[in-house]
Amino acid sequence: MRFKIAGVDSLIIYFGDKIDEQTATKVKKAYLSLKALNFEGLIEIIPSYTSIFIQFDIFKYDYESLKNLIQNSINLNIEEIFEEKIITIDVYYGLETGLDLQKISFEKSLAIDEIIQIHTSKIYDVYAIGFLPAFAYLASVDEKISTARLETPRALVPKGSVAIADSQTAVYPQNSPGGWNIIGKTALELFDKNLESLSIFEVGNRVKFNSISKENFLSQGGIL
């Protein structure tokens, strides 16, 4: 672990210099450990692919005292003892909702059915939540369908859109601008104001996408 001051009331813990499974596992273990330890005075704990940002109460800690506390409390060598939660998301991968399916099909020389099969064949880890509340960064996408962001982002991406950007996949929890490649849509509500995190996702969860028919999508309340 490498610590760095991020502000008068915040610090960042780095676990590696590149995005890979080993580094992400360390971040996941450290994040879940910190949540379980429930230290008083930690205002925010925000994980990313390679680091964790922590905002703290300056009347409770300073940088050195919190750094020492964390170093003496987290053991990254322990086996994971946390319950693994898999969230299944039903997706309609139709051309009406998969706005970039044909583009990816052409770029990757794959049939649309192959793209769907590849995307639904993996279980993805929730590595970070950001950009929007309940926007979970999921990885890693099979390199066969890994696709660069759009050169020109859309002014509006519909809520529930399932998307790919490079080696990541995600679901837009609300209408917003965005530059990811849209391959389908879900009717599942990701934003929950009754939850502390406002999201059905937490870092450490895993996600499985399930392909459904248009009729099933519409019956779930989906909007084309």
C-alpha cells in the first residue's frame, strides 16, 4: 500500500500502478475490510480500479494517525471471508435499444448474436461506482468485444442502457450524456434512494447479464 495526501481532510491509498486483476483484488479486500472495521470518523470511502480515496473527520484524525491506523488494521493476505453477491440483470439486446450493436458487429467481424453471447457469458466484478450515483464500472469485457469509446459522445443516453467502453461494461442508471457503446437496455431500477449508497451495487458484488426477449423486456416495464 502506498499512501498520498489528497487534501487537508483526505488521503488516497494506492495498491498498484496498472489496472489488473491482482491490483483490483487488493483494492476490493481493503475496501471491504475498511467497511467492516467501521472506523468512526471516516466520511467517505471510494474505491477505484487501483486505489481507495478516503475523506475523514479532521477533528478525529490527521493524515499520519489515519495512515498508521489503516496500515495496522488491514491484512491483504487473508482469504476473502465476505459473502459474494451476484446480481442478475435482464437485458434486451435489440437493435432498437442496442444503438451500437451494428457498429460493433462491423468493427469486430462478429454476428450480433455472437456479441450477445460473449457479453452474457461472463460474470463481471463491480470495481468502482462513480460518474453518476449507481453507475457501476464492471470488468473485464472479453477482448473480442472490447470497443473504444465513441469519438463523439451522445448528448443523451437513455436510462437503463447497457454499454461497453474498452474493457469495461456498465448500465446507465439515468438519462445522461455518455460516450460508451450501447448494446442493449434493462428495465431494472439501479438507483435506490432508500439505500445509503443510493445504488443496488456495492464494490465486491458481481454482475451477470441475461438476454431476454422484447416481450419480456416490455412486460418488466421496459421502454423502447
